[in-house]
Amino acid sequence: MDSLFSIEGKTALVTGGSRGIGLMIARGFVEAGAKVYISSRKATVCDEVAAELSQIGTCISLPADLSTEQACRTLADQIAERESSLDILVNNAGATWGAPMADTDEVAFERVLALNVKGVFHLTRFLRPLLEAAGTAEHPARVINIGSIDGIHVPIMETYAYSTSKAAVHQLTRHLAKAMAPTITVNAIAPGPFESKMMAATLDAFGEQIAASAPLRRIGRPDDMAGTAIYLASRAGSYVTGTILAVDGGIATVG
């Protein structure tokens, strides 16, 4: 049974891996024995987090701002210089924007969609050869996209660009799952409320209300997120693809 959920010896890239959801997943992967590359826009923070996680296992910093196609290509090239294959790609890097409809302009949509949607597509596209080198029909490589329950239901706050981008990530996940089968699975995790920098303002304003409204009566913990990602990345998740898995205490589905 231990081997069913093992990712020991696997090689993974977690984008946006220096904080929030990405850090929860990166830490869980390192603790589970995977070799983990993390990227984030702020090089100093990325380096510091990689050094911290390296006290537990193997973690390597590759800073990157993935909001452009060229930056995605550069990061993929950096991985290819170091690895002949890649077992797991976690597309977590993302941006949010909250403002009333009257104040949500082209800049807001372009900034959010460039990173949250186009960045996911381009990085996956450029890393496909390494993923294909790692995967077989029996033991596929894994792509895990980080969506959001805001792409499933209407969010409390006015985050038009963000919720639209996450709904797009969910559909892109399904499309990629079909295109990249059978040697690569592609799934999305749709987090609900977790303690992170991106969620800080929402939790400050509505944290108690959100926890009380959740069927499980709490917000998410780091091990909730790490456990879900490890499941999808392990042999236990090898027959799952094209799925959007809400990790939200039931808020979006039965709340």
C-alpha cells in the first residue's frame, strides 16, 4: 500500500512554488522523496525557500516570471539542461485581481489571463517532450494545474478576471488531457479557502463566514493540498485524467 501513493525518486517542477498553494505542494513533494524544482517571480524568495526545503530533501530554485511565452520557453529549456525527463509538472503560478466591474479594465484581464491561462498552456507545451520521455501508458507522467472553486461557482468578491481565468484553466485541463493521453495525465485541483498571500484579503474580510459556511466547517490546511497533489502524482492517480478536483471542504459542490 505504501508504494501506491509513493512519488519517491520522481522529478517535479512546481511553478509559484515559493509561497501559498505552490509551497504546500512543493514541501509535500520534497517530504515524500521527490526531487523538486520550484520557480517564482522573486528570485531571492525562490532561492530562500529552496534552501529551506533542501534541509528536508532535494529542492532547486529556478526563478521565472511565466507571464510571457518566451519566459515559459526559457524555464523549459533550463529544466531540459538539467533533466532528460520530467515526471510531474504542477502549473500553480498565478495572479489575481479584485475590483468592481467599472474598474476592471483591459490591464486587469491581460495581466491575469497571461499568467493564469497562457502561461499554463505554453509551459506545458514546451515541457511536453520531457513529460513524454518520463511517461508510458502504464505509468504516465503527470500535469497538475491549479484552478479554483471560483472557476466553478460565483465568488463572493468581484474578481472577474480571476474567476474567468480559472474556469478557462479547467477547460484547458480537459482539452490537454485528451491531447496528451495516454502517456501523460492532466488534472486540475480547484482549491477553496487556504491560508495564502493570494487569499489573505478575502480571509481577513470573510474568513469566519467562509469557514462557517463550509460543510466541513474549516478552511484548508497545507496537508490537505499536499495530499491531493501526491495522490494525483502517484500510482494511485494513474487512471485519473481530465478531472477537476475541488479541495474546498464541500463549499462549491454541497455548500
